[in-house]
Amino acid sequence: MAEQEPKELLEMSTDTERLLEENDLRPLWEVEKDFGNQFGGFEADIWKWEDIQASIDAIEQDVPIADLPPGFQRRVAVPVNTGYRNAISNTIYVGVQTVSPGETAPAHRHGANALRFTIDGSEDMKTVVAGEEFPMRDNDLITTPQWEWHDHVNDGDETAAWLDVLDLPLVLDSLNARNTFENHELDRQPVTKSQGYWESQYGRARPFEDTKEDGIPGPFEGNCAATPPYRFSWKDTLQTLRQRADNDDPDPHDGYSLSYVNPATGQPPLFPTMSFRAQLLQEETDPHFHNAVDAYFVIEGEGATHVGDDVLEWSERDIFVIPPDEIHHHDPDGEAILLGMTDRPVFEAFNFYAEAEP
Ligand code: GTQ
């Protein structure tokens, strides 16, 4: 059989084109070319800590929190990915926030989920969430669930810095969800609980009730239970990580890996939209790829992550991101510990998650 002549590019008559345009209609064979291209130029990228540090120091000198315009009122340097204006990825936002001694980042609440991962902390640097002061010690991870009031108060004598991780691009850009922000009437919300209260509600021994007075579902309501305010102390997490490294086999792609669980369910993901892992790497991992985004913060050590043809060389406190569907693997120099952040729960919720080895 003779080969088919390639068809001529399909063209509508000018009249048809005009008719559709006048009626705000477009043919699918045009429309479909635009799908998946709204977020152009997502590249593997790394932000080195020395550059972040210089930048957060400079804005701390120039901009007191009290002078910030209405809005979030947070002094934050935000890693921004190529081709995207306001975040490291199309779903997950990462920022580096500072609060100087004596300053308060005023109380507000919002529909986006948030967490703090402490970089430079102290006993006297407190994030106040849902009535409790949580001390921010180095590498502690503290949740700020949807709609919980939160302010950050530095009663210490050193500037505190931490990572903010939120699902802002997903909520504000993709879902275009409005009315998701409210300021508290006070800069500092009243502290109504003693330290350790939220741990007492969601720790290993906890009150035996179906639903708590604050409306946050109790432990027996399945996987949709809302994430509570909670502090994962690094001391405990590191100990657990060491136990894994001493006793278990590493995951081929993630090394010795721990998931931060939602204390309400005892299962990951920590938030419906974002999942977090502490990963201890001792050896080169196997390459794989998946459609969810991975972002990382380097807790300890140094090494490289290979992403397609790129090599991201990282050391302590760097932040880097791996775009969807890029083949990647980690190659630590000796031992390293990473905080892994991913939007995988969103993909899983709708049966879109896919992962493979090359
Ligand atoms: O500390 O509440 O980086 O509301 C962005 C938005 C931090 C916060 C951010 C926020 C916060």
C-alpha cells in the first residue's frame, strides 16, 4: 500500500473562524495545544543558602515588619522558579522568613495550609498557633493548619529564621479561591493554652473522644480528619531516623525516609495537599521520575541531585526543586539529611499519581 500523503493542516473558512470567535468558542484542536502550557519553563533549580542569607539579612535591615503594607505582613524572601512569578512551583510555595528580636509577625489566619521548619530558632522564638505558644527550636517542624490563628513572636535576642511552606499557588492560583484570609484584631492572639496542650490532644496518649470542642475532628473519623496544630521536635525525628538507619533497609529512591504523619489519622499526608519526609541519605539513590513536584531543604550534609542533564550541587540549608516528570536521583557526599516536600497527595486524591524508573 502506498504511503498516505500527509493531510494538509486543517483550516476553517474565515467565516467559520469569525463565527466561533464572536461567540467565545474555540475548536478543541486549537484549545488542546494550550493545555499543560500555562506554567512555562519549570526548571530544576537551586537556591544557595549564602545567597538566601545575604538577601534575608538585607531585607531585615531595610524593612521592619511593622512597616509592611496590609496583606500577609511577613518579612519573607521567596524562591521563585523560572517562568513562574511567585513561588518555587505551581502548587507548593516555600519562603524564608525572619523575625528580629522584639518583633511580632501579627496574628492572622487563612485557608491555605502552612508549616514552619525552623532554621535559626531558639526557646524564646515562638510561633503561636491556635492559642498555644510553640517554641521554635532548630529543625522543629510546626504545623499551621487551615484557618488557625497564628502569629510569630521573637522574645529572644537573636534574629530567628525559618522555612514557610504553604499550598498558596494551588489555593490562590489554580483554584482561584478567594475570601481565604483574615487579620486578627490583635497583633498577638491571646495565649489560651499551656505549652504542650496540642501535644496532649494528639500525642501517643490522648483524650478518647470522637469530636473535640474546637471542632477539629478526633482520631476516629477516617482519613479526612483535619491536621491539628502540632510540633514535631527534631530531637525525636532525628532519633527515629537513626533507628531506621541502624535497623532498616533504605528505600531505593528516598534513602532512610520518614513521613511526617497527620496526628489526627496517624497516616501521611501531613496536609491534604502536601506531604513531608525527613530523608537520611548514605548512598547514591536509584533514578526515578514522577508527575508530582519534589522540593527539598538540606538539613545536614552535602551532595548532588541529578535532574535530567542538570546537576544541583547542594550543601546545608540550600533549597532546590525538581520539576514533574524529570528523571532524578540523589548522590550524597557521605551522610546527608533532607527535608522532602511534595504535592503528591493532590495527585493521589484524584488518581493521577504516576511514578516509574527509566
Ligand atoms: O507566616 O503566616 O511565607 O501567611 C506566607 C504567608 C508566611 C505566615 C508566608 C503567610 C505566612
